Amino acid sequence: MIDFNIMETTDLYDKFWIFAYERQKVFVKRLKEEKPPWTNDAIILKYKFTNTYRFLDRVSQYLIINIINSAKKYTNEDLFFRILLFKIFNKIETWEQLEKNFGDIKFSKYSFDAYDRVLLDLLEKGDCIYSAAYIMPSGTTSYGHTKKHQNNLRLIEQIMSDKPVEQLEKMTSLQDLYDFFLKFPTIGSFLAYQFAIDINYSDLCNFSEMDFIVAGPGAIRGIKKCFKGAEKKDYSKIITYVTLNQDREFAKRNIKFDYVNNRKLQLVDIQNIFCEIDKYSRQYSEYNSNNSRIKQKYKHQSRIVTNVMPVKWTKGV
């Protein structure tokens, strides 16, 4: 067990909490349709950062509103397939193009050849069919196709052939769902955890987001910059410690954090903030020894911001 009373933190750890507050403040002001600028933080104003809560990000909100909360007419198998298909590409425009071609997307009506044709057409038009949020492996070694999306469709087929809904009935924790995804080709620990979180937004299961955490590569870099001497064995423990002590850490810095419906930041949210503070810190030379840069600049779009929770969070499932 880590002794957090003696584990040394850096100045960036203070910025971690200030960043979380400022990024959430931006979201709340946008939700209220206030005019920019929404913060005095020059780095947050200039560059793109994910929301403090994972479920509030645009793509997660689309998944929750359009695929999960409106799932009554779908079988559990179809719902699992729909969530998985959406998250493999993680791009709203790709999903909507598939809907345009196939109407109701259901596993019972799925055809590799039909989906492949639509996706090939998009590629031939020069469209990007994947989000840049994270990289799906090409899967060529595992499935043999020349196009990444073809291998990803075969991956979905393999997952569905393993009867995931039946498997879910036997699971007792978020880690069980993570382990289920981890056994498939091309799915590493980061993707397995992301898919598990997304499935867990639905009524297909009801695991606590405080059950289990996997630190992604960006979060690991952030942890190392905030906690001196942090090692691999410490990452999950640090995320858990920080999450459990968020009230104390905010209070220590006289920060009044604007929680969404009194929902505390969960393990996955703190993991994401560590990833974002790694990006944020690249603007400080002392935390950027390899001169890496923040790749995406913020571009204001006049779209509606939403804060819809999964239905089960609001009805106490």
C-alpha cells in the first residue's frame, strides 16, 4: 500500500485540481449558453480538452442519448451490438451514415458485405470514418483484410459470436466485463476498459464506476508528472486515492467544484483528468522534456451542449 502522507507531489498536482475546476466551469457556462470566453485560463481557451466528466463528452452524450437511453425497442443483443459498433468507430458522422443506409441498426440484420460497401464508399469520398480520440488497431494480422474497418467488423462478429449478453448475466463487476473484452485480438487494456465503461452506461449491466480502473498511456504520463517516483504498481492506487479524496483536495485549494447532479467524479473521470493534465503540462517547459505539443486547438462550434445521464443513474437502477 502506498503511504500518501510521504509520497511527494509536484506543482502540477495543484494544477490538476485547478484544471478540473476550470474545465468543468467551461462546460457549465456553455450549458447555460453564456457567451465566451468561459475561463481566464489561456491554455484551456486555446486548446481542446475533454470534459472533466467522461460521460459529458460530445460522443459519450450522443451514445447515451441516441443509442442507450432510447433503446427500448431493441433486444439486449441488438443493443450490445449497437453500442459496440458505435464505439469501434467512435464517430457520430459514421454512425449516422450507417443509419441512413440501414435504418434501424440491428445485429439480427447485420451483413459484413453491406456494411463494408457503405464504409468503402465513405473512404472513397475522402471521409474519415474513425474518430481521432483513440486509435483502433488495424487488425490485419488477426483477420487478414487490407482495410482496417473490415478487420474491425470481423472483430465485432467474433465478439458477438461469444454471446456477450449471456456472458454479462454471469458477471459481477466492471473488471469481469473488462476481462471479457481483453481476450479478443487487437483489444488491449485501454480499449477493453473504454468499451466496458460504454456498455456499463446501458441497462445491460449495473457495475459501479468505482469498482475498477485501468490507467491509459496519457494518464500514466500525467500521474508520473504529478507524483514523484510513481511506478506501474502505483497507478491504479493513485487514481483511487485521488478519487476518494476529491472533496478534501478541492477544499484544501478553496475550490468549489460544480458537481453534476451531486455525482462525484468517478475513477474513470480522474483517470481522464490525469490524461488531460499531461496534455496541459506541455505548455510548461519543466514538464515537457521531449518538446511534445498539444495537437488539437479549440475551435468554437455553436452546438447545443447537453448533460444527459444514463437513465439508470437517474432512476436508481
